[in-house]
Amino acid sequence: MKTAADILEFWFSDRVKARWFNSTAEFDAEIITQFGDTSEMLATAPFPHSTWGTDPDSALALIIALDQFPRNMFRGAAEAFQWDALSLGVAASMIDDGWDMEIPAARRAFVYMPFMHAEDLAAQNRCVELSGSRFEDGGSTLRHAKAHRDVIEQFGRFPHRNATLGRESTREEREFLKRGGYDPS
């Protein structure tokens, strides 16, 4: 099993930063090979594991392993979202303990990602509040948080997940997706 330091070193390396929101099949395979077993192990009982989530860095690594990595490991499959509730719980605890403010802003954005990924308006509103209040200018994190929240406010879910999750799309959702869907501008 990889360590929290391994996850953070990998995820925040200059080489990987360029892939955060522009993944490739090769990058997805690299995450599966290097961290798939670790993510699977961290998601199983007992949760959380004794050495994970006991300090800001290991809690952040746990969030990345449960929220970011599955989106690469299971791209296009419902399993990509299977650990979202776990990562949201870790993120909420991290914020409650003030640990999010103990890490650099570029890393802090990933503490808020589980809120941004939640199909829950209260979580989305919390993401917008955190993104607006815990960064000097909010910037792109706040724009993306608002865009995600607006989708949940309008539909109560992310329409782009419907096919993956076997959900029927409404006419309004199909039209939204035809127009390009989510827009953080």
C-alpha cells in the first residue's frame, strides 16, 4: 500500500498537475497501476485507517485517494462515484478541525472537491461558501463551485452522470447537455 506522502508527491508533481482536468487513458492507467489497490484498501472497513486522516496531509491524501483517483480508475462507470460519501465525510472533518487552512491554497482546493462533486444542494452551497471565503480571491475555484452549484440547483443532480448511473434524462437535461452542459465562465 502506498503512503499518504506517496499520493501527495504524485498528485502535486508538476507533471501530474497538467493532467488534473485533462486526463488521458494512459494517465488513468498509471493511477490504477500505482494507486488502485491503495484506494480500494482505504475505502474498506474499518474506515478510516488508523494512520490516515490523523493530520492535514494524510487527510488530504485520503480525499484524493477516495475522490479524485476513482474518477480516473473507473472513468465512465458508476464506480467512479462509489466513495464520494466517504471523501465528503473526510473533507467535512478536515474543515471542522481547521486543517484545510493549514495547507497551501493550491492543495486546499482538493479538500473542497468532494462538496463540488456532491449531488446535494447543501454541499454545493458549502463549497461555494468555502471557495469564496477561504481563498484570497476565490478565482477559478469559486467560478467552478458556482457553476456546479447552479447545475444542482437547476436539476438536483449532474445530468452528465445520468447515462453512467443508468438514470433517465429529462428533456431539460438533454437540452442542457446538447448546449454543452456545465459552464464555469
